[in-house]
Amino acid sequence: MLLLQLFFAFLQVGLFSVGGGYAAIPLIQEQIVNVHGLMTLEEFSDLITVAEMTPGPIAINSATFVGMRVAGVGGAILCTLGCTLPSFCICLVLAYFYYKYRTMSGVQKVLAAMRPAVVALIASAGLSILMLGIFGTDMFSARIEDTRVVELLIFGISLFILRKYKASAVSVILGSGVVGTIIYCMLGAV
């Protein structure tokens, strides 16, 4: 029953995550954390961090990691299949119609109208992860006294380096991991 539940949860994620992997994160969170209660928000955040660091699309990596964590190899396979099956089928159909009708102005207007919703989904996912990283909770439960100063400083410095020096995201992620590890090792030794 759990495997079927996971498959249908990720089938919904794959069906409604318009806009790519980052747009899928709030949908995965809703299904796995809120609806089914298979993970805590902190476990989910850790999972997203690992999925982000591994090669490949984040939605598929997340599906695979959730499935593996919750139900082993069978869960990983079914979650990944559930996440990719809708996209595969929809892409086949849309590719046919797009190449047939791509010059029509109505098609261009529909695509332009969908862009703001996609941006909102991505912003929502980013804000949820940011709030969890800095405050240790979701957006609506954050309190200023719960601010994690070390994480806030690492975030601020990383953002500055990314914007000012156009540094590679990979090097900033690795550098942040090293700095965070050193700081927490030093704090643990005190």
C-alpha cells in the first residue's frame, strides 16, 4: 500500500510541476511532509540539499531519494517512474501540437501567460528552503529570535560572492559546506 501511495503522490507531482524541478519542490513537500507525513520538514530539507548537489534534475533526484528513504529500492523506482511518466507523456503530445501550431499567436499568448505562475512556484520553493535554513521552520512559523546566525552569515556571504564575483555555484556550495563544517566543529569543541 505504501508503494502505491508513493507512486500516486509522485504521479501528482510529475503531473502538476509545471516549470521544471524547482517548481516541483513545494509539491513534493506538500505530498511527502504535509499530506502523507512520511518525513519531517527538516528531513525533507536535508533531502533537497542532497538532491541539489547530485547530478541530474532535482525533481527526479528528490523522487528517487524520497522513495529510497521511505521504501527502499522499490520505492525509489516507483517514485522516479511516477515523477517522470506524466512529463514523458505530456511532452510527446505537446511536441506534436507545438510543432504543428507553433506559429499561431494564441499558442504564444498561452505560453506567455504561464510564465508568472512558474516564477511564483520557483520563488515559493526557494523561500521555503531559505526560511528553513535561516529560522529552522517554515515560512509562517518563523520568529526573529530563532534566527540561525551562522547560516544567515553563510547565506549572505554566498549570495554576495555569487552576485559580485559571478563565482561558480558549485564552488560556492562546496566552500559553504567547508566553512560551515569548520565553524560547527569549532563551536562543538568550545
